[in-house]
Amino acid sequence: MNSSLRFKNPVRLGHITPEKIRKFQPTLMFWGAGAAGAVGLFLSSIPIFKHDILHKVPIINLYFQDNTPDCDKPF
Amino acid sequence: MALSLTRINLAPSSRALASGLPVSAVNHALKGIQAGGHGSGHAADEHGHNGPRKDAIPSWVARQSGSMHVSRAVPRSTGIYQPRYFSTSARSLRETTSIPDFTPYLAKSPNTNRSLQYFMVGSMGLLAASGAKSTVSDILSNMAASADVLALAKVEVEMSAIPEGKNLIVKWRGKPVFIRHRTADEIEEANKVDIKTLRDPQADDDRVQRPEWLVMLGVCTHLGCVPLGQAGDYGGWFCPCHGSHYDISGRIRRGPAPLNLEVPAYTFNDDEEKLVIG
Amino acid sequence: MNTPLEHPDPSKLPKLQLFYNTFVRRNSVFVSSIFLGAFAFSITFDLATTAFWERHNRGKLWKDIRDKYVKTGEEED
């Protein structure tokens, strides 16, 4: 047996280890929420983003739905 | 001494009385200097008829002391001018260093100021982000095609003009559009394919609104050639440029193209038996 | 932090200090709340201005007068 056997965490990516990720988890979650908010804000006038995402969010979709009746749309 | 500068500000030679009359205080003294000491003849001098101007700068004022010199005598204004020889203002006698009491204005704690500053910064960021988004989206919506242009950019196709099992190619916004009236066998063939084996997995139902009508952009997703209809190994379309084979649903089956043929937005107008693309 | 953020009695905390403790202590929370707040603000601002506009022009808008022109049942175009 190798006497200098040491335990080494097999899962790591450079300096990023699961322990560090766990430590930063709340912060990362908040940053993720912020990024989601920024994307939602800046893409909220793009039709495909409206159709694919904003129409499926429970409360917000009331604002983004187009309530114009079809007979009022000339084109 | 190579250069000497002499500047002399002359005392006010005259001033105005409250009545507006000019009064000269210096003339008598200057006159005495210039006239060489004899101060007689007052009566002629006061009317200014006797010789040069009495308050002219005397020659001895500019001292000659080197190879070059500049003499600049600046006489003061002779207009309405009230020299102030000493201050009689009572205000100037007061204590001028009394400092007001600022303690009511001081923050109770430094936390208050800091919180307020962060609050203002946050509010500013909030409004700026919202305004930036609105500005950008308004500018971009200006560049988008307006509704009347979009209305003209539609193509209507008579559905009865395409018999079952035939293709029609129409030009729409500069691109060819394939319309195929599919037979029941072709629909069955398109639905039979296991979509898990496809490069761009997509069910036939997702690509058509009505199974018998297949509408696609006739632009190969590889490099933009126009595929040939009713050709290729899968009974659909075949791109002659680099050999991409599309099946009867327009899905890529073999060759370099990465994606299925694109499906444009289209609607059916059943009243007039028309297919409206756009 | 030159001053302690904890307060002896949290119920007596000034509102600004409460704001600071909630939003500003983490930069991630600060930035996230700015973007989410901007999203909410843009919606509420639009709703508020639209509501004002429709109240100001009540009776003149298409949705108010369309009953006079569009007969339900026989729709033209």
C-alpha cells in the first residue's frame, strides 16, 4: 500500500470545488434571479420571448396578453 | 539693468461733486511742479488756456535707467468717482468669525446617510434600467416593418389550383415557398418516421397546420440553395448543391444541412379557399 | 463596516436602516432587486399611464364607440 495515500476530492474544476459552490449557493441564486430579471426586462418587448415565456408566467401574463379582438385587427 | 518697468497709478486728478460739477484737487499741485515752482497766475490756469494740460505726466516720472525701459502711467478715471478713504460702516466693526450652529443639520448617525445614498443609487439604477429598455425597444420598433408594409408582404394562393400530390412554388418576400398538397400516403409516411432518429427531431404535426397542406421556405438550411421537389432518397426534396435530402415533411434526413426546412407563418382563408402566407 | 449593522431592538429600526439591511448588504440582492424592480416598474408605469390616458379620453376611444359601428353577428371584414 502507498503510505502517502491522501483523500482527494475527485470532483473539481480548477479552484471550484463543491464546498465552495455550497458556500456561495445563496449568492449564486440571487445573481441568477437578477439575471432572470434583467433578461425579462430587456427582452419583454420581443414577440417570440413574450409568446414563449411571458405568456406562461402566472400573474405577469395578464399584462402581456393582447386582448384586442380579432375583428379589430385589420391585418 | 537691461529692462525696467515703471508703472504709476496717478491719484485721481478730478472728481465730480454732487451737483455734477467737476472739481480738481490735484491740478494745483501738478501745476506747481510743471511750472517750475512759481505758483502764481491762478486766474489763467484754471481755465486751461495757459500751456499744456496741467495733469499730464511729468517727464521725471519715467526714470531712464538702462538700455530699454517701459513707462506706463495709468491715470485713474476722471468720471464720477468717489474715493473712500476710511470705513465708517458699523458692520465692519463687528465680529466676523461667528459660525452658525449646524448641529441640527447633522445626521443622527452615519448609517442614515449611507442608507439614503444607497437608496438613491438603487432608485436611479431602477429608473435608468427601465428607461433604457423603453428607449431601445422604441427605437428598434421604429425600424420594424409597419403594419401596412406587412399587409402588402402577404401572398395568397388559391388552394384549388394545387391538385393532390403536386407542388407549387411561390415567391414570398424574395424567397421561394414550397406548397405541397400531400396525399394520404405521404401523410402516413411522414408520421411513420421515428423522430428520435432524426438530426433535427420534429414531429410532422408540429410542422403543418393541416396535414394535407405542407408549407415551407424553399431555402436549404445548409448554404441557402433552392432544393428540387420530388427528388432525393426520401421522396421529398433534394438540394443539388451539396446533396441534402429532405423527406416528405421537409425534415433533413441526409447530407450536410443541419436543420429542417423552415416553416413560415401562414393561415387558411376557408371562405375564399385561399392560403395566405405571411 | 465602520458601524455595527445590528440594532439592539429590530422593531425600532429606522426604515432606511431596514432598507439597507434588506437590500444593500449583498451586492447580488442589490442588483437583482434593481432589475426585478425595473421590470415591475415598467409594467406598473405603463398600466398607470394607460389608465390615465383612457380615463382622460373616456368616450372618445374606439373601444367605447365600436358598438355604434360594429354590429355583432354580421361582421364585415
